[in-house]
Amino acid sequence: MADATRSAEPAIEAAFAPFRQEGHALLPEGTPVLDAHTHLGVDEDGQSLALDALLAALDEVATDARACTFPLHDPDRHPGYRRPNDRVLRWAAESGGRLVPYCRLDPAEDPVGEAERCLARGARGIKLHPRAQAFEFGLPAADSIFACARDAGVPILIHAGRGMAPMDALADLALRYPEVRLVLAHAGIAGQGMFASRLSDHPGVIYDTSTLSPFDIIELFARVPAERIVFASDVPYGRPAFGLYQALRVATKVADLDADELRMLAGGTMSAVLDGADPPAATPPRVPEVRPVVGRLLRAAVYLHSAFASMLAGGSRDPARALPWIAMARTVCRDPAPGPAGDALDRIDASLDAAERIVLAGGSTAWAAIGLVHATMVFAATEPAAVDGAGPA
């Protein structure tokens, strides 16, 4: 099996090379990268990430890339994430300055006491996960946590992704504490429209890009200022290199950010927030709410969205479940009249040919197809359309 894995590696690297090269080209030279959302330790869902693995994942972006990090939903979390928090603080101290530690809190287990303990030991932010801890933001403890963050001058990062009930109470809380710099994780998809509307005048709300769908990030750029959006990967559930590629593709090909704005997206805004500053002054959203699309590329992207989701669905994940959807996307690429989308469809087809081969080869390397399908989906979803919608600009 080890020999089979080694023999597959050159083909996998070749398949990813165009995306890696483009990702590096999209990042302005010399840009410091700071991933706003990463984890360390073990999770009761089976995921895990060690210090050396996180640093290696950051190295795929740049050898000096940094990250904000906090514990996973560790089975050893009681009481109040004390031991996982201590481990993250220790690992951050061993990282040579590359990791910025946050403390994770449980509102039911002395959250302010744990926050104060960790902040005194070097934590620079707070993480809350209302789905994992099964709480809502109307709790008195939530007010106490926000007051603690306000007094300490540190940001709070909150899970605002899938699996959440309506989060209007969080918006209420944020408006009561305008001094607190709030990071809404996963592009705020649990209530993106509600957050964008209700918190439009909040001076310190930012959104991280750690979400699987490029369409969520495109719509985020249509609803909130670009200055309020920061790159994040959610590793180990994502990877920094893929997450940054997605953020940069949307930012350059759809939102048309300039080099200075890309630097803020990739790490500048989050660095400023960690230093106690407010995000940069807001400007109107950069993406129109009604946008031209290339129909052929949209069809390919939607099929690849289904392919990506099918790999990860259910209790037993299986890359082979993506094959019918990959095949459907390739039918789009074989259109005898591709129009102006022809070059883009050729690139998509070549990538999907490699993805099929990787999946059909089986073994542990088949999982590499997940990242390849996702990168290809991002490419298809973000190729610019001409104003008349006829094809790529």
C-alpha cells in the first residue's frame, strides 16, 4: 500500500500544480498571511490535528504564514476546556510565533474565570461554538463573556455556520457591545443576510471565509464591506492552501480587490484586530447583488458542488460517491459549442480527468480528490463573466 501511495503522488502533485501556482500568483508578493480560524488537538468527531501538522499545512501557503488557533471539541474538555486550552497555549509557545492562541469557553462551566486565566497566560482571543456547546446567546453567561472580551480588548470568534438555529440573539448581543471585535466564522452563513443587515453599522464585526461553497463567499462580498472579510481555513476541516485559493479567487476575479486590499484580506485586517485596532474603514460592498454568469460554467460548478458534498455525506465517507457528479460536470466540458467558456472548460475537464483517476486508483490517496474537486469548483464558480453574460471577461 505504501508503494501504491508513493506511485500516485506525482500524478496528484501534477493535478494540483495549476491551482497551487495560481494561488501563489494571486497573492501579492511579500504579503503576510494570517489564517483567522484553525484548530489543534482532538475532536470527539474523530478529527485531530497536531502542532507539526498545522505548521506543515501553513507551510503550503508560506513558511512564515501564521494562524489563530484554539482547541477542537476535545473529549477531555471538562471542566471548561481547561486542559485543551493549556495544551494550545503550550503549542503556541512552541510555534516560534506562528500561532496566536485563543481560549475556547463553555458558557455552562465558569467561562469568565477560564477566560481570565487563559488571557493572563497569553491567550489573545476567545472562541465560542454554540452548536457544540448547545447554547443560545440570550444566556446571562454570554453577556459576561462579551464584557470580559471588551475589558480585555480581545476578539471573539463564533461559529456561525451550519447546524444553527436563528442567531438573532447574537446580533442583539453584538449591538449591546459595539466595543467587542466579533469574528463571525464560516462567512456567517447561519444568518448571513440577517447579520449583514442588522450589524451593518457595527464598527468591529468581521466575517471569516472558512466555508465550503464559493457562492457563500461571493454573496458575502455582495452584502458586507470587503474590509470586513478575512481569510480563514477551518483546518483540519479545510486546508489553508485551498481556503486561501478560494478567498483570493473570489476577491480578485469577482470582487476586483486591489493589491493592498488583498493584503488586508490575507492577514492584515486580522493582525490589526489582534493588536486592538478596529477593522479598516468600511466601503460599500464590491459585488453587485445581481450578477452575470456563464451558464456552462455555472452548470459545471453546481455538479461539482454535488460531487464534493457526496464525498463527505453520511457516516461512512467515500470518495467514489463523487464519480457520477464528476461525470456530469465533464459532460458540460464536452459541449461542441462551448462559446467563450471553452478555455475554462478545457482546464476544468483536465482537472476532473485527474480527479477521476485518483478516485478510481483507490486507497488512501483517493481522498486527495476532495481537494481537487473543490479547487475545480472554485475555479468554475469564479471565472469572470462579460457584462453581457456571454462568457468569461
